[in-house]
Amino acid sequence: MIRSLLRPAPLMLMLAGLAIAPLALAHPSLVRATPAADASVAPASQIELQFSEKVMPRATRIELSM
């Protein structure tokens, strides 16, 4: 009885993994930045970033470097 219940377990785990995989690949990407990436500009008081989709503030980390 127990053996017959365990047979579909690997299949169920594989299907669950396939269902979750697209969520892991759904990250917003940077579409445009003002000033442009790697541009030499005077000190800027404002930076504008445009992403491919809505950014979730709690799950997002943006790193600026000079």
C-alpha cells in the first residue's frame, strides 16, 4: 500500500519544479538609464532608471558605483 503511494511522488516533485521555474526567471531588466551607463557626466542630482516591468521595492537591490 505505501509503495503504491510513493510511486507518483517523484513525478509530482518534478511537475512542481517545472511550475515554479518560470517564476525564478521573471526578473526585471534595466531598459534605460539617464545618465547612460558608463557615461562621464558632471555630478548628477537625479538618476532615472527604467525597467522592463514593475519593480518590487522589498525584493530589489540597486547598487550604484563610481
